[in-house]
Amino acid sequence: MLYAELLGDFFRLTGELQRRSAAFLAHHFQIHPTHAAPPARSERFHPCFFRREPPGIALIFVPELLAVIALFLRVQPPQKRFPMPLDSLPDAVHFGNVHAHPNDQEASTGPRSFRFHAMQPWPTCSDYTGSVGMPTNRIKTRRRAARNAATRAPAAGGWRERKDGALRILEASALARIPWLIHGFSTRPGGVSDLAGEKVLNLGFARWDRKENVLENRRRFQSAIDARDMMLCGLSQIHSDVVHVFEARPAVPCRGDASATNRADLLLAVQTADCVPILFVDSKNRTVAAVHAGWRGTLGRIVTKTIGKMQMQFGTKPADLLAAIGPSIGGCCYEVGTEVAAEFRSQFPNASEWFDELRTGDEPNPLQWLNMSPPGHQPAPKNVLLDLRKANRAQLLEAGLLPQNISVSDLCTACRRDLLFSYRKDAGTTGRLMSVIGLRA
Ligand SMILES: [Zn+2]
């Protein structure tokens, strides 16, 4: 208001003075129309100084000065006007949730997450860091909750435990109910292998363990799940998306990360120590499959490809499939670089739901303008946490599996080193868990 009044006064004054100085100039030219010689120095200053009247043209700077002062006094700097959180960008990525899985009430990837995006369209305060307007303590609470779930009792939520001496085998209740099916997820205790003074059930050949120990452990494991006479069919795992279909047991393990069969007496096996083991059974066609999915296999959609192979070879319908996602490293502990997040984001429209924070490392550093660090000297972006189980479950749902037909173990290999093997937590020197499935003759 004050500025408006002042400006009004000044414009009026300026106009008046300009008119008056124009009159002076006219007068000047009229009185002295012809000068043979150039005016003396004192005469050139004549209108400004000798008549003691300021020229109108100088006053134009006054409102400009006021405008500059007003700019400095503004309460809100202009850059606060257009914050846009990265996980709510209105791109095709987030509209991908709209049509997905209308019956999936439990899924984190279903309509519930769409509702979340729809109800909170634009947070009023955010920045470009990718922490997407969520306070740090909320992220910490979420991680703590995930960790609590990861240490729950092994037999909770659709899972049960079979004990045989010191051995503890995990089973998905839905699969254990099928009379013609054999399956099981091994755990750490109860073997003959010696790992730093501890007797463990290592089921993979390793440099630190003797071959006969591993063979004895495998014998005990098969005995515990009542599969003594079945032929164990392992793979030479290479973190790929290669799927094999077995008619008979191959002479040497095939290179690949998934296998399927409809033959009885073949016990399909995958080995893990953090990666995700997934077992499938088609209850209509009596077909089984076992999958090993690390981040590379998950990125390569190995579960989707396995289901595709079962459809082609055995006429499996995804709606008839039961799946069990076994113990693996959880979203509480599995840190990956932001370049992995970027790869997932480029491949999957709902990838942001599998990470604790959506950051790909490409976001501009908001502190750059405050600390004035030169380009290339910005702080390195932090790692992000990836939930591989969630990612694989989402792929299963997308392939057409029913949510009630998917059992997911909450156990985290890194949180439960008393019960499981974790390659990361044990710094590489650790045993291997084995997940097996087969048809009883
Ligand atoms: Zn964990």
C-alpha cells in the first residue's frame, strides 16, 4: 500500500517536472536560435544548475530503486513456489498402478498404493533430494518395522517348521497340504560342516568346507523332508534369466537360474545366501519349478520367464499356480547403489514401491548452491534399500497369479544369522541354503 502511494506521488511529480523542463527547452531554443560558437561550459549546465531545477529524466531512477528494495524485502523467495516431489511426478510411471490387480487387497503393489498416490497429490513442501517430503524419522520407523517383521518366528503367517533332530526345515503351509508334493527351505543349524567352530547345514560346495560334509548335509536334508530316493537337480547358478526344463536329471549341472519339470522323482533345487528362492507348483498339471532370483535375475524378470516356460511346455495357467517365496535378504538390509535403482526404474513402472526411498542418483544436488562446491565435488549419493521379495511378488501378480496363492516368508537372512546364511553379513565366507521342490512318484 505504502509503495503504491509513494509510486503514485512520484509518477505525478515526474510528469509535472518533465512538462516544465520541456517548456524550458522550448524557451531556450526560442531565445537563442543561432549560436555561431559552441556554448561555454557554464552555459551547457544552464538548465540544470543556473535555474536550480532538477531535470525530469533523472527521476526515473527513483521508482526503480524502490522496486529493488521491495525485492529484497520479499518474505518468500521465488524458488519456493514450485517444489515438485520426485515420486509423485504425473508421468506414465504412476498411472501404471491404476489398472493393476483389482482384487489384490494385500498387495503393496495394488490399488492401495494407487490410492496413496491419488490422495496425496502434491505435498506442499518438498525439494529435489528424492527424500520426497518424508521426514527422516518416518523412514527410520519404516525400516525398524521391516526389521521386526524380518525377525518374526519362522512358522508365522502361512509358514510352518519341520524339525528333524537338529535340522529345521521351513515349509509353506499351502504347498505342504498337497499330498503328491515334496518341498522345503533349508536353514543353518544341524549339519556336519564346521563354520568358525559352529556346526552348520551347508548345502553348497565351498572352499572352506569339505565335499563329503556337503554330501552328508544334503543326505540329511533330503531325509528330513522325506525325499531320500529323489534325484537332486541343482543348477550352476550365474545370476541370469535362463530357465531349463528337465525331462531327466542332467549329467552335469546346467548353467542357469531356474528349472521346471513334470517328471516325478526329480528334486529341483536352487541355492541361496541372500538371494530370493521361489518355488512353484501347478496343482492342475502337476508341474513344479524352482527359481533363484538375485537383483540381476529380478531385473531380468526370471519368475515371469519361468511361468512363461511352464505355460509353453506344460500348458500351465498362472491362476492355477501356487508360489512360495522363501527366506532371503529383506528390504530392511539389502542396500544397493543408486545405479541399481535407476535400472529398476527404467524397467518397471512400479519400481519406486520396492525401494525405501526413490533416488536414482541423477537428482540435482540442492546444496550445490549453498556450499558452492565445484561440479564433480558434490557429496556421493547414499545407497538405497531394495525389497527383492516385493519386486518378485509384484512380477508374479502381474503374470496372473492370485494374491492368495503366493506365500512370502518374512525372514531376513541378514537379520537372522542364527537361523540362515547371509553372504553379505558373513562377508562372503558362509554356507548355502537350499530350496527344493519335486513330485512324489
Ligand atoms: Zn534384515
